[in-house]
Amino acid sequence: MTPPESVTRRELLAMGLTGLVGSALGACQRSPAVQWLAAATPAASFVPDVELAITARPGDASILPGASTEVWRYSGAVVKGPASTVQPIADSYLGPTLHFRRGQKVRIRFSNWLPDPSIVHWHGMDVPAAADGHPRLAIAGGADYVYEFEVANRAGTYWYHPHPDMQTGPQVYRGLAGLLVVSDDEEDALELPTGTHDLACVLQDRRFDGDNQLVYSTTMMDMETGFLGDRVLINGRPRPNWALATSAYRIRVVNGSNARVYKLAWSDGTPMTVIGTDGGLLSRPVSQRHVTLGPAQRSDLWLDLSGRPVGTTLELRSEAFELSDAGLVRGGRGMGGGGMGGRGMGRGMGMGSSLPLGAPISLVRIEVTRREASRPRLPERLSTLEPVVPPAAGAPVRRVPLTFQRMQWLLDGRVFAMDDVARDETVVAGSTHIWELANVGGPMGMQMGHPIHLHGRQFRVIGRTGGSPSNTLRDGLVDGGLMDTVLVLPDETVRIQVTFSTHPGLFLYHCHILEHEDMGMMRNYRIVPG
Ligand code: C2O
Ligand code: CU
Ligand code: CU
């Protein structure tokens, strides 16, 4: 395996890898004889607490009645450390759930047994650049890549998925994704529901052909709107029935869809009680009618069934919303001239799916099937989030317009190039910045919501302005916690504050509508040592 041409010695230096490659690189930099040692060889100085082997390979899964479906999937094994680190999900194409403790040192050997290049990204995790799964680190089929990092994140629900250039959408869609759950002492002390009372709920929409095979398309329209399936799978299965007890549950909802936004609610009007977001627990639980979840976002829910009689049924649903609340509309909201004015009257796109964005969907059916002696108590205080202290007065705000130009979605007018970093995308390790994500759209009112994701660090939302007051997705936003992905609704401007990681090197920020990412609505940012 040779290093990608584009990886320079300076980048290896920036990634802190010279200790690994040492003199070999110094002697013959950029020579094809130089192995991509940093990636392929574990560091002798790194003593892992946990060592895993993760493999991606083609396989099949029984998803719908009848023929099985060809998928690509991750599997995993524990080489060193607690056996409970890798927990497969029964009957699912999803990869095993990885359970880490904060502070653990982790080594993961990833083996790519796919016919295409790939690389794994640990979404939401604060890891060194060499362990972040940047597309320039993608490895060919048959190759291995070794990740080493210390689990720095707070307890919470993270996930992992592939990140090769221009192929993230199709690879995730084929089944490559898994959960990564971090626990820590602070969270343990709260005695939140665990074991069988800690449930995963990964939402992914898919389209199937008559032979139960996955259908994916990259027509211009599907790329522009993001690819929508016509049915939603939960943990890789069609709408499940959960038989639960009269007790409290923690439900980790992950939007693992390529492009679909959900407006989550309980069918009986029970408020959604949110205890955590992308980056772990909120300071206090939040109760509201809906939870809006954009692609890649997570919501940790608390559901207390202790007061319900056995036999009670309940559904987790995505409720109806207007296509124009998040989806691609030309002509703009309420701007469709010539007597076509009014909400949702613009020309709606994304009709390749029979389940348009905003269609109501029943996701999970819950039945209370047994009594269980429990007196659940939801802690009033969950965590201490650092208050958002703005950087020094007059600190510059970097405006990042989200636009559509030259038939492409762009970040700040730019398109992704493997090593390209602009001056305003270069930040000092550990420095705090405000970025203003301005959903400007394109010509003739072309607009849609974009879930903007930052690698490497969780951030805080410090402002959200503009947008339509009649957009019902707004009531479901949970902006108070730590996030790595924020849904910027049409016409909105969202300010985020981030204190960048101390790991130098190249990281990404991008739209997590995977078709937008693959089209190039993605950019590098570089962390330079302070
Ligand atoms: Cu979840 Cu850059 O991705
Ligand atoms: Cu990520
Ligand atoms: Cu987008």
C-alpha cells in the first residue's frame, strides 16, 4: 500500500505521525517505496486498553419477507479488553455496537474486504487526524488501516460509517454503519436505564426492487434533494414491535438516513423527553411535543412506561410536515408567483420516493406486555455543561453561506478538493471560533435544510435567526446541548461556537445529506499547533 500522492510529509508531521514513520520518511519522502506505515502499523508506544478488529465485507441480510438482500456490512471482534466492547445487533445488517469507556485507549484494525476503497470515520469522536477517516486515507480492498485514539468524548451515542471520497452515500446506504456508545463515571452516577432498558433506534430509509434488493440512484434530482427511501428501517428491520415492561427506558435514536429529516413524536401525545443530543447528556431533560432529527443527529429519549397498564400500545412516529420545511423547493416558500403563493406551493422535489419528505411514518410499535416493579426517577440535573462563554469581544465571526451555484451545493462558495484548505479554514489548536452557517440557497428561491456536521469536536448552537415562523420543524429542535451536526433550516442563519480540538491536521466539515457531501458540499479545515 502506497501513500496517496497527495499526502505530504508536512501532513504526516501535522498528524503527529513522524514518530511512527521516522527516518524512513525523512530518507525518501514521497517515494513509492515508502509504506503508509502510519496507517498500517500500530505504534509501539501506544498501549491500548482495548483492541478490536473491524471488517467491512459484502454479505446478505434478511430484511423483507422473501429473498434476502445483498448488503455491505461491518463485523467486529475483540482482540484485547472486555468482551462486551463489541455487541452485534441480532438480525441486522448494522455493524456491532461498540461500547467504550471515556479515557480508554483504543486500537482498531480495520480490514477492507470490499471491492472498493473505503475508510471508517468515528462520527462525533474527538480523535487525531490520522484516526478520523478522512477520504484521503481510504484504503483499497484487501488492505488494513490501524486506528489509535484515546476516548476523549463524554458519555453519549456516537456512530461509525465509511467516508471514502464521493462514495459515502452509496456505502452507508448498502449497510455500512454502526453505533458507538461511550459511558463514563458521571453518567453512571445517574443510574439511567441500562441493559435491556437501554434501546437503540437507528432510522434509515431504503428503496427495494421487486427482488428485495436495495435500489440507489444518483440522478441529478436524487443528488440535489438527497436520496429518500420509500420505507424506513429501524435497526435494519421494517417497523418493529417492542414488547416492553412497566418501567423506564432510554432510547438512543440515531438518524442514520442519507437524507431524511424526521419529526419524532409519540402517537398518544406523550411529550418527547430528551436527555441527550449528539455529544451526550443535556444539563437538564427537555420535554416537547416533537423532536426534529436531521441526518446524522442523535437524540437520547427517556420513556417512562411505569404508569401504563399492561396492554397499552404506543407508536414512535415521524409526523407530517411541509416539504418546504426542510426539502428542496424551487420558487421558495410562499413565493410561488402567478397566484401559486402559499406554503408548500413551490415546486417540490424529491419525488423519486413514494414516501416524500414530510410524509407521516409509523416507526416503532410499542406494547407494554409485562409488569415490572420499578419506580423510575428521571434526574432533574443530568450533567454540567460548560456555559457558552463567547470568545473575546469583537472576535471575528466566520460567515459560511450554504448556497446552490453552478448546479452544486457549496460551502462558502467552494467545493471539496482532497487537500484544499483556505486561510479562513485554518484554525489554531484549542482556539474558539464562531461560525455562522447562513442558508442562502440558490437562484429563484432554491432552498432546503442542510444538516451541517463538523468533524473532531462537539459544538454549541449560540444563535438561530431567520427562517419561516410557520416551519413546524422549528418547534422540535433541541439546540441546548453539545452537537456535532446542526440542521440549518431553509432561510435560517445558525451560529455555532466551537473550541477546536488540540489534534493538528486536516479535518472535515460538510453537509450530512450524504449525496450533498458526495457532490462536494464538504470542505477541509486544518488545525495548526498553537
Ligand atoms: Cu458522519 Cu464526515 O461524517
Ligand atoms: Cu463525522
Ligand atoms: Cu445539504
